[in-house]
Amino acid sequence: MRGIGSRSFCALVALAAPAHAQGKTPVVIELVLALDSSASVDAREFDLQNEGIALAFRDPEVLQAVDNLKPFGAAIAVVQWGGAGETQVVLPFTHIENVRDAKAFGFRVSLVRRWMRASSTSIAAGITDAHALIESNAYDGQRKVIDVSGDGPDNSGNDLEGARKAALASGITINGLSIEAEEAGLHTYYLDHVIIGADSFAEPAQGFEDFARAIREKLLRELRPLGS
């Protein structure tokens, strides 16, 4: 999907929305993994994000967590975000019902390539576009979550607070994965300005080399059964 403005993005995905919510497939969680593809992330660092997700979906504990979601499973998508109008959906929402599905999803993530080196870091645009994907997909999750991972604060001038509040009003929780590479105090920034919603949290990674551990821990907290 080519990068497009947030308003156009929302309009486009709305066209694909099911006519009635009752026609959607029930899942335990709808989860968007939103990866930072801004200019501050070099090629190696971006690959460490992708590899970390792929490894997580081969991890025995994550696979067990997926298995514990039966019979409904999870619906998970992956996007790359950067500046306004540059969000890319690299893996559309995928129904993960069992261990085999999870391993297949991890393999698909391992094949994903970077679509852009974005002009700015617009966490606001990433949230807005992920929100639109959740609203328009074919699933109905007990929980709806956007995972934002990044190595810097929003510098786009867009309305980050408005994007967060709009997601919250739609019942969406925003969690964060702050990559502590060059930006001092980023974890605190994520706690104060990115995450929002019931049980929201931010998992810090001590540099991109620590991303695989952090995303694994994050998924274990998110892929929990109904009622837990």
C-alpha cells in the first residue's frame, strides 16, 4: 500500500469495512504492531525490529500464549509509520488461531522489507492510521490494541494528544515500546505522551539489539486469554 495522507487513508480503509459489526469474526484481541520507519532508524536498526517480531512468533512461550487464546485467537496486523501520509500496511490483519498460524505469521514478518525512510517521526499519524485499520477490519476483538515502537518523540507537529484520545474513545488501548538508543528519557515520554487506555503500558528496549526481548515480553502481556 503506498503512503497516503491520514484522511485519505481513513477514507480508503473505511470502504473495506463490513456493513454490520455482527458480521465480524470474534477474536480475543485485535493488535496492530506499528513499527518506526522514520529517518532516525537506519537499515540495520529497522531489520532488528522485523527480526525481533519474527523471533517472537517462534518463541515457545509466545506460541503457548497464542494457543491459550483458543477458540477465538487473535487478529494481528503490521504497519510501518513515519511522517504524516507515509504509513504503510505491510501485513494486513491476519487471523491467528493456533501455533501453526503464529509460526506462519512470524515467517511472513521475516520476509517484510522496509517500504520507506520517512521524513519525520509522526507518532500521531501512526496511531491515527492504525486506529482506522482497527475500525475497518473484519474482526471484533474483546480487546483492541495499537503497539507503537519507536526511537524518538513525535516531531511532526501533528495532534498526538488528539490521536490518542480518539483511539481511547473507540475503546482502543495504546501500548508502547520505547527504544532507548539515542534519545534520553524516551521511556518517560512514552509513558506520558503515547500510551493510553485500560492496562496500557510501555516496555523499554535498551537499544535496537534489545528489541527482540522487549517485543517478546510485550506480546506475552498482550496475548492473554479472555477474562484475564
